[in-house]
Amino acid sequence: MPCRTVRKRNRSRMVGAVAAAAVASLVLGACGSTKDSADSAGGGKGDGTGKVGVILPLLTSPFWQSYNDYVPKMAKSEDVDALKTVNSNSDPSQQITDINNQLNQGVEGLVVAPLDSAAIEAGLDQAERKGVPVVAVDVAPDKGKVAMVVRANNVAYGEKACDYLGKQIPSGKVVQIMGDLASVNGRDRSEAFRACVKKNFPKLKVLEIPAKWESDTAASKLDTLLNANPDIKGIYMQAGGVYLAPTLQTLKSKGMLKKAGQSGHITIVSNDGIPQEYDAIRKGEIDATVSQPADLYAKYGMYYIKAAMQGKTFQPGPTDHDSTIVKLPSGILEDQLPAPLVTKENVDDPELWGNTVG
């Protein structure tokens, strides 16, 4: 039985405290393999109550703005007492300060979207020393203790973009506008795209722009690259939330923004699944994007932090929400949520989260 159905039924019946605790244990068992492990999950009261801090990486991207909007809704649906979100404003050092500030406020759980996969270890160590469990969202840490990483398969992002571009473009130059390589997301997408092209589409030449998730950097470097390579045929943007607008503006300023089907059209694949990308697909300005699940990041970030505060842990294997929990080389567990490719054929699918927000 799906977890969400059981939880809703439990709330509506308003069962007693003892019965609710027993049912909560049953619900967790239905969502993959679990076991009681209060010591390993971190401190807390053991009943899933207590304040939870939620730390964002940035709010300059429509993707993270959407995630931020989902957080209080999903906290309420998962019965989590989440504090107002904190924005680290693209600064890894500030993010460590934010974690410490939340810990000093006495939170009993943290949901963090790391900016830097290595730097976040300092904040995770602080949380572990205080016995506070942490769930990482979107980015996996290189080291440090987290109860779960809620993320999609970022290697698949790069491979899906490669496969789409390769099938549309027989040969020529393609550009990948990369994310921050200090983040495992930037590394996974970049390496996967590069390796896939080399293996499956050897007639394509990959040009690369390291853009650190910065729109201004993407715009200026793309402008320079296009001056030297006006014959590019494809672009892979690793984050539509920060790269879509500057990419389209740069192409337009050079008279290179041609709609799909027109002569000279540059095939563009993106990542994120924000409404702006869907509009661009409908207009023929870009061709595809991978929908990164902002709604599910918020939902399962709350789900797993509550489980950790109850002393629950999970085992690798399939879940009941169309995902798979895997063990990373670091030993950390990651729930890899589904992230579908969106094209003109399915862009109007009402199930896509990007079609449910304004």
C-alpha cells in the first residue's frame, strides 16, 4: 500500500499517540527496507517531533524558488515542524554558518541542499556532534554523515542530454554549459555527457563552458565561444534555472535563435523542468529538458528527516514511489527519484511539476 495513502488515513482517524507510533513504523516499512536505529540516525526525541531547519543553496534560480515554495506545503503534509527556510546565497562558507546558526537554535533535524560537496562536511560534522540528523537534498556530500540523500540520478541527466543531441545532430560542434565542478552534480553531468558523446557519437565535438551555476558567467563565456565557433549545432545547459535566459538572450543578440524546424536551429537540451523551459519548448526555442523533481525533493526531504528523527534507517532497494535507494561509494544512502525527459511530445503532461506552478 502506498505510504501517502496510509499516512492520510492515519491523520484522518486521529488515532491515539501509541497507535500512531505503531502505524508510523508500519508506514516506514512500506517505503523500502527500514530498521530501528536511534543511535545511528542521530538524537532527537525518537518520535519525529521537534523543529527542523531547512537550508537552501540559493534563490536566484526559478528551480530553487519552486523548491522553496514546496517546502512549507510538504512539511505540513508530512507533519514536520519546519522553520522558515534559510538562503545561503550561493556561498559555501555562509552555508556552514547557516547550519551552525540552526543548530544553535536547537533544531532536532536539518534538511540541507549542499552548495559544495566537499565543504559541506564541516557543517555535517557539527550536526553529528550535536546528535542532529541531516538529510541532503539535490547534492550528495563527498564525506560526512547524512541520514539520506534525496536526489535524482545526475549521471542519467548527462546521458539523456547526450542521447537526445546525438540523435538530432549527426556531426559537428556541441557545447555543454557546465555547473560548478565543486558540486557532485556538476561533475556527474559533465563527465556523463562527455563520456556518452565519446562512446556513442564520436562525430560530435564537445566544447565546454565552466559556469559555476552563474548566469552572468554563462552569458559572457557563451558569447566568446560563439564568436570563435559560429557553427555550433547543439547546446546542453546543465541548469535551465540559471542558464536558460542568458543562453537564449545571447543567441538572440547574435541572430542565432532559430525555432525548431527552421534552418540554422541550434538544438538545445536543458536540466530542471521549470515552467520557463516548458514555455521555451512550446515556442520551439529549446528542444528538451530533464525534469528535476523540485516537488519530490521537498516531499521526501521532509519524509526522510522525520524518519531519521524517529530513529529509522533504510536499506538499498526499490521504494514504493518509483525510485531506488542506492549506496554511494562513500557509504551514504541516496534515494534516486525519477527525472523524465520532457520534449514537445509530453511537455503538456499535467503530472509534470513544472505544469502545476505559475
